[in-house]
Amino acid sequence: MTNGFDTTMKLPHLPDHDGSSFVEFLSKYYPGMTLGANGSAPNSDPTRTAGAVSVPSATTVLAIKYQQGVIIAGDRRATEGFQIADRRIEKVFKIDEWSAMAIAGAAGPCIEMAKLFQTELEHYEKLEGMPLSCEGKANKLGQMVKANLPMVFQGLVVMPLYVGYDLKRGEGRIFKYDITGGRYEESDYHAIGSGGKDARNTMREHFQRNLSEAEVIKLAVLALYNAADDDVGTGGPDLVRGIYPTAKIVTNQGITDVAEDTLRSVCDAVMAARRSRET
Amino acid sequence: MPMPYYVSPEQMMQDKAEYAKKGIAKGRSIIAMEYVDGILLAADNPSASLHKVSEIYDNIAFAGAGKYSEFENLRKAGIRHADLKGFMYSREDVTGRSLANGYSQSLGTVFSQEMKPLEVEILVVQTGINSHPNEIYRISFDGSIIDEKNVAVIGGRADVVQSFLKENSPSHAPNLDEALRLCVTALDQTANQKLQPEGLEVAVLDRNRTGRKFRRLSVSEIRQALPS
């Protein structure tokens, strides 16, 4: 996209481009480095259609709105077929000071999309001197999901869940996507991934408007625990290795990690409550 | 067919240099000064929205004097250079030195090959982290690059500001308020009247910040630091 001006001044030895989008800059000058770059590869080969390639995939992630903003959390397991590919994978990424995204799908392209999206937002902010609006960021992510569509037909799905704090409206917001880049806003909570349905069921039962921070962390952990209970692709708390879910909260103060100790004690409380029912 | 007049290369370069210098001297000055926690950038800039100082990357900042459209173009190219490098390799592989070299090459080529040289003088500053020293590069319209220590001045009557700072250079590394007061007093030397906080553009690369070190100082913060 050009900004409509014909800038005749060329700068030798430096990247020469118009417009404030890093993704466009990259796809014009370094097309091999963008998402879906190999999407034009021949997919006539029947073994390379959806589901044929086995890649590590990431699984239950969720977001819930609460009094001060929004929480986003995810489990830690990546699977490859019937094997566990990674027990400690991070599925929740800080994107900028006011937003975070969580991913489900093929791990490699997912992490790449998060990195590209981080760079895109920072690039825009530095070039334009001001950050994109919350809505603008969500739309941009939709375009990136859409650009990945050719890869979906080769089985490499990337599905983000995006949360941000809208400083103008003074509230946290949750956005979900479909593989074509369609963007939908959720009013209360949402979960995606193979265990997404199980997590949503838990949240539907326990969600209330204006939860406190402690309550929302507990609900997020409970939903992830239930998802891990019913879904093989979702990892529960690993007591032996000390692996617990990760979560971030986005409020009008910016983004902060939920401390591992907090998550551990909330997990312990959830499990203790479960155990007391079993005996 | 009319014969073009012969102009000796020396004459041509001299004319171009004079032209560029005239353009740069018309503007106002910008100072980069090292202080205890990093580097302070202070510019005499009455506009609140057209910036002369800006962020390039985590610990790298840019300042441009001269023609706005030209240094703005350089600034954007620098951000692309840095973001591309950080995306391709890693964030720590983006260095001020490589960026300053890119600018130097670019300005040098334009100066020798184009009819009109760029009427700009720029600073690339990088604050050192993990006990690395700070780096300040001053790059002129002809691509010449100078590695400055402690303080650098570009634009306007830079020589006047520079000599004032040399005479009044502090014996120890100043803290932020001291550095800012010194910079503003130095900028006052070339202005006709005392500079108001609203007419200053001040930013710091503060190595104590996590992640991106660049931060602009608000008018009230500047007012607080200056003696009333």
C-alpha cells in the first residue's frame, strides 16, 4: 500500500518502502519470510492435504473479561500425533503494552504469527508516532489470519484468540477469528483449541459480570483444569515437574503476567476441592 | 548542441556542501547528552507533533536536523532496517553501529551522485546495557560519520551550542535533571528568548527501563526539572 504520494527520493543502502505496515514491507521485499509464503507450493499431492502432515499443535486457551479488564490463559501441552511434543510450551504471548494473544493450531506457524504481529504493531507505532487502536490491531490480526489461508489447506492451521484493553472505551475486549480471517468480538468469555468446548462449558456455568481478579484467575484455572480432564490434547497441572498453566492480565495499567506462585496455589485449591469430592 | 559548462569536481562538491550546510544551519539545534542512566535528547522544537527525536529500536534513538521531509524519510528507513534485522535474527542483533553505517552509506551515495544533496544532519544514539558504553554517532549530509563522546550537537548554530557545552561540561556524569538544565541553557544561547517547556522536545533512552528504553518527557516533567 502506498500512501498516495510519489516519494521520488530513493535512499540507497537502506530499505526503501512506503507505508507503515511491516507485513507488507516484508512480503514485498522478503516474500519467503512471511506467513503462508509456501502456500503456492503444489498441493495436488494427495498426501499433503489437510491433516496429512503431523506437526506439534497447541491446545486449550481462553479469555475472560472481569472488573478491571481481561485475563488470557492457556495450558502448556503441545502434541504431535499421539506423542507429547512439548510439556512447557507458552501459548499466551504479550503483543504490546495493552494486548496479548493466545494461539491454537500448528505450533510453528502460530509462534511465527505472534512474532510477526508483535513486530507489525511496534513498527506501526514507531513510524506513525502513535499506536493503533484496539479495533485496528484486531483487524490487522484478521488480515494476517487470512493471509495464512493457503497453509490451512496443507493442514497448518493458525487460530488466534486476541485480547486487548481499549483505552478509549475503558474496557477489556476479546476477539476470536475463523480461518478465513473473519473477526468476531466476544462480550464475556471465549476459549479455543481442542479443549475449547470443555473450557467454555465450565465458564458458562460459573461466569458472572464484574468478577474480581482473584475470582477470574480461579475461573480460568478451573476451566483449563476441566478441559485437561476431558481433552487428551490439553495438559493439566504437572505436579511432578511443577508445570502450571500460564496467564496474563490486561488492565488500564497495561499487561502483567499472573505470577507462577499464584497459579500454583489456585491449581492446588482446585485440585484439593476435587479430591474432597472423590472421598 | 550546446556544450555543458565544465565544472571541476572540487567546485561541484564545494557548492553542494555549501548548499547543504546553509539548509541545515537555518534550523534549530538538537543536543544528545549522556547522563547517569542513559542518553538525553533535547531539541528546540516549537511543534508538538512534528518530531525531531524518535525511537528506532529497543535502545536506539534517532534525531534529525535540517529539512523535515528528508530526515523523516531517513528515520522511517532506519526503523525498517532495525525492525527487519530484529525480526530476521534477534532483538539483540540490532545495533546502532550498523544503522549508522547504513545512514552513512546512503547519505554519501546521494551526496556524490545526486544533483541535490540531502540537507540533513542526523544523530544515531544507543544506550549501553550490561555495562557496555553508550554510543553516539553524528552523520553529516555527505555521509561522514563521527563517533562522539559525552555530548553531540546538530542543526542550527551547532558550533555555538557545542562551545558553550564544552565550557560548562560537568565534572561527573550528570543526573537527568542536571543534564536537562544544562541542555536547555545551551539551547538558550542561540534562541532569541528563553525557551519555554512547551517549545522543547525532550526524550531519553533510559537503560533502567525494561524492553523499549525510549521515553518522551511530558511538558510538566520538563517544567519540574527546570528552575522557574
